[in-house]
Amino acid sequence: MAFARDLKRVVSRTVALGDDVEHQARSVPLIDRVLKRLPAVGLRAPRATVALALLVVAAALPGLLRLELRTNGHALVPPADPAVLLDAEVRQRYDLRDPIAVVVETDHPDGIFNRDTLRRVRQLSDRLVALEGLGDTYVSSLATEKRDRVYTGSLRFRPFLEPVPENDQEMEILVGDLEATQILDGTLVALDGRATTLLVGVPAVHGEGPEADERRRLFEAVRREVEAFDAAPDRVLVVGAPVAEGLLGLHILEDLAFLLPLAMAVIALVVWLGCRRLWGVGLALGEVGASLLFTFGVMGWLGVPVYLTTAILPVILTTLGLADEIHILWRYQKHLAAGADRPVEQTFAELVRPVALTSMTTTLAFLSFLVSEIPPVRFFGIFAAVGILFCMSWSLAVVPAILSLLGPERLRRPRGSAEGWGRSLTGLAPRATTRGPVLALLATVTLVLAAGIPRLFVQDSWIDGFADGSPFRVATERVDERFFGTHVLLAHLEFDPREDDPGRKLPGLTSWSGPLFRLETLEAFGEFEDFLRRQPGVGGVLGPYSQLVTVSYLWMGRQEGGRKLPDSPYQLGRLLDRFDMARGKHKRREVLDDSLTGGVVTIFLEDANFRDTAALIERLEAGAERFFGPHGGRLELAGDVAVSQAMIPAIVRTQVSSLLLALLGAWVVVSLLYRSARWGALAILPSAVAVAWVFGLMGWLAIPLGVATSMFCAVTLGIGVDYAIHFLESFRRSRQIGEAVAETGPAIISDSLAICLGFGLLGLSQVPANARLGLLVAVALLSAAVLTLVGLAALLRPKESL
């Protein structure tokens, strides 16, 4: 009977919004009944409720020991994406791996051509070759690459550092051999002669699996071996995409170790300023800690790793776990100050619906990431939602239990500490005479900022994961200056076999046959390689033509004018045989497959940002059609750069499209619970406008949309809608705009400041993408708070003004 009376009183107090008096907002009985039972259970059996909650968290704790870190970039790519499948196919067919570049640079007057540096390179190369899973097949250095000199009495070709030069004559021979080879300039030997590279091939990763573990193992093993060789006057730099992945994971862990305690300290300060009671701070941090332990424990139990996306969940859950606590503590202390007989019951009678609504709308905002084809993005949405629903359950069941156990004196606010602040906020509420000008001003600001939206552009790069002055970025830029570049794009040319392919008509003379056994097709590769070298941003090019003519030149005794292809198919077959004999079959298979139906041109880029690479790919495709179209060749792009080009726009599109789903979800939930479509529209309006403001600001300030920055949309909508819901719920009860501002304003402002400070701390991150994300979310949420307390208040009309 008591429940029925309470429900009847709630329904009778529900009023229309604006002119929609006939659409009175009525609760959905079942949802209302379930929600109201949560605090009732906590109040009826407080000790049992707290004990059960702690037992649930304790059950999740062992899962933390099962957590793994996955920071490889390929994990962010849709596993079924055509670019990923093609990249995997090309790499497997040509046995191509991702290179770790171990660069030895020296300050010696003779550059690398001194005995001590070359001996160090030889020793380091031997150590790397000895690592399990490598061998000289997957380590390319001056100590493994062959030159056109053989061991005495054999046809086995000697590596460049066999032996290490011991005198000026031997050093002069080595320099001459390298100059004659040419194709190692810019790849293994720096263009200025002051550095040399040891390229270590690690398995390419497409999603998760054994390759990912092998990749990480080799990266750690290479780092350990390199440490012993970094000594003056030589320096050893380790760069490349696999290195970036490993370092990025370390930076994220370091960020969490620094930023998470700092975020909690800032939040604790804001909570204390709002309630002036240490018990209130403990209540808020207790919920935050419980939600983190539960969420990541569940991830561990389910075998879900911590990806680059889910690594920021601690900051998100820390700030979100605080939001409901601020509103609860503020309202509870207000009832204590008013001398209420049952302050806990009254607090939750007023806040059950807004707390549930804000949690559900925030959950839906994060679940909008389920539309993504990328597993780490989906997991980010799923476990953000899990953490938020846990926080809702804790706020509605455990918090009332704890409040009842503590008693009112532990949380009673010092007299006069905040009441004046709440009343002073009524000045924010627009009056009847100022509503028009306020709305006009906000509309003008929105139009001006929205004009920047068409200026938005997509731009991203894996090197942007590191700050400008970070050691890894400095090392990468230095290597890019001295060599062709650390970013690799693979141009794969495929040709269909035919019955009239050359070689089939030469039985007994050569074992080679296929479309690429034609001299004119190989000459087209030469023209294509020269074309690519002239393109802006291309540091260097290596392909079948440049490799074959080098072998021809060296095999023919370095004859003048000998750097060319032979004149007949028979001589071409012999050249291919010599390639396998002199440089090794694996080196030949990196550019030409055994069937001679496909070839790979490696393009080294000085930078691999999205926009410049997209323009290069357009020119590359046009060039391929021009040079290979007449020969029936088809261009396919592979390599990390090609995968990134497909990944970045796919992720950005997913993030932005989730914006519409988040808006729709929030509108549906609020509309259903209040049975008013207009009420739902007003609830999402402030945060939607805030997102438009930030998009426009990004356009005007030329801040690009990237993988991280595009995530701010759903985060802002999920959190920003909370402010409007609390405000509208208060207005629904009082029908007074000033009263609604006074009642919810302090909590909204405290909430937004705490959350914005929490996200703003991401600006201190070592990872620039996370820093930009934090700052964008902070600006968007502050805008949502202002638009709620000023803009939304200007839209509403209290009943007495009707």
C-alpha cells in the first residue's frame, strides 16, 4: 500500500513541459517499480547489501591477474577488411615481415667506415641472427648481405663484413663494393655514410594470435641485445612500427600509473569542496574503486585484453563513477539542512529516476560503439557500459545502505557552506525579458562555430602517438633524414598467367616461365620505379627492376653500362638463377614470386600521414595503370601504410556514426520513460549542440579528426545528457526555472568541473592522441553544462507563465 501511494504521488506530481500539458509525463510502471526497489533493498538490509556488493567485487578480483596488454596497431583494424586480408596474403606469399630498424650511428670522422664501428655492427648482427625465430633470413645487415666476392675455391658469396676491414686497403675495398651495389644506400647504409641499419623482420600481425606474442617476444629480445652495444662514440637507435607498438603500450601503462592517482586526487578535492566531509570523499572514491576492480576483473575473466582503446577506461570510469555521487551527496545534505525526518528516503525518491536515466543514456552512448567492425572499439563500448551499469547499481543500492549505516552526522554539511552558492546560481536562469536575447546569442555562437564543420578533415599517423620531443619520435625523425624512411608502402603488381607466357617455349634452356619473364614487362617496372622516386614524400624505391639490374651489373664484373636487363629470355633466365645464387632465394622472393606472376615494389616514405599518403596513392594508381595497363598488370597495395589508410577513415566513420546512434538511444530512453518525445529532444539538445560546437572549433583551429579525437562524440553525449536529465527532472517537480537552477546547478557545476578536470588530466599524457581526446571532452562537457543551465533554461516556460 505504501508503494502504491508513493507511485500515485509521483504520477500526480508529473507535469507537462511547455504547452504539452495533455502529454503528461507518466512513468513506465515496471521500470519505476524495479528502480525504486534498489534503494529500498539497501535501506531494508544495509549490512547485507554492502557485504553482497563487496563479495561481487571480490569475485571479480582474480580476473585482474589474467589481464593482458594488446597495443599492436593491427588490433584496431577490422579483421575482415579487404585491406587487411590483402596485406596478409601478400606478406605470406612473399614472406615479408615488419622491420625493426636497429640503427648504429657514429660521430667518428670516417663515419661508419672505421674498424671499431664495423666490428660492433658485426657483433650485434651475430647476436640478432642467433635469436630464436630469426637467423640470417630475417636479419639484413652489412654482416649478412652478400657482395660480388666469393670465398676462395668456392662459389659461396661473402658478406660485406667478412672479414671486418683491418687496414686502409680492406676498408677501401669495402667502400668500393658498397658503391658498386648502390641498392643498399638509403636502406642499410645512411645517405651521409654516418649510420648503418640492421633490419630485423618480425612477424606481421593481423588481429590476435601467436604472431602477436612472437612479435612482442622478438621486440623485447632485440631491445635487450641492443642495450650492450650503445656506447660512445656510437649510438644505437631502435625504431619502426613494431617498436612503436611496444613503446606505446609502455607509455599507456606509465600514464595510468601517473594520471589515475592524480585524477582521483583531483576528484576527491572537488567532492570535498562540494560536501565538506571526508566521509563524502570516501563514499565517492569507494564507488570509483569498486567499479574499476569489477570492470577490469570481468575483462580478465572473459579473456579480453587491454587494447589501446580500453586503456583509457580507468579515467572514464573514475570520472563517471563520481557523477551520481555528487548529485546524491548534494541532495542528501540539502535535506539534512532542511531538517528532513527521512533524508535518505527523500533523496532517493527524487533521484532514482534521474540517476537511472543518466546511467541508461550514458550506457547507450557507449554501446553505440557496437556498430564498429573493430573488436577493440566494440570492447571499449561494452566494458564502459558494464562499468556504468555497475556504478548505477552501486549508487542506487549500496550508497543508500552506507548512508543509513553512517547516520546523518557523518555527512551533515557545515552550516552556510554551500546554501548561498546554490541560491546565487539562480541568476543564471534567464528571465522572461532575457530569454529571447539569450537564445539569440547562443544561436549566433552555434552558427558561427558550426560554419567550421565543413573545414573538418581526417588526418592521422602512427608516429603521432608520440610527442614531438619524445626520444622515439626524435630517433625516428633522425633515421628518416639519413635513410629512405621508416614508413613502408608495398605496391604489389599481379599478372594472370597465359599459355603463351615466355619460358614455356624454351624447354631445357630455362626452368623459368610466367608473365614477368617478359623483358618489356620488367622494363615497365623500371619506368614505374623511376616514376615513384620523383613523387613528393617518397624517400626511395626498391623493386624487381632495380634488384635485377644490380645483380646483372655485379655478375658481369661491373662493366660500364652493364646495369641493365639482358637482351634475351635465355639470358634473363640465367640472371634469375644468379640472383638466387648470389643474393639468395629469399631475397629474390621478396620482389618476384616463383611463378613470375607477381612482383612487389617497396616504397619508402619520409612521412606517412593520412592526407599526403592518400594523394600519393592516387598518383601511384594512375602511374600503375599507365605503365602496367598494357601488360595486363593489376595494382594492389599492402604494408602497414596501406592498412593504416584503410583503418583510419573506417574508425573515424564508425565513431562519427555512433554519434547518431547515441543521440537516438538517449532520445528514445528519455521519451519512453516520460512518454514525451519533446522531453526526450530537450534532454539531448545541450550535449548535441556542445558536440557541434567542438566539431566547429576543430574545423576553425585545423584540429584533425583521427582515431582518438573522433571518440569524444559518444563520450560527450553519454555524459552531457546527464546534466539535462537532472535539470529537467528538477524542473518537472518544481515548475520553476530558478528553483531548478538552484537545486541542480551546484551539483552540475561540481560534476562538470570534476569530470572535465579528470579528462583534462589526459592532456598530460605522453600519448598526444589521448591528450587531445581529454581536452576535447573537457571543452565539450563544459559547453554542455553551460548550455543546460542557460540555454535549456531559456527554452523552458514555467506553468505560471503560460
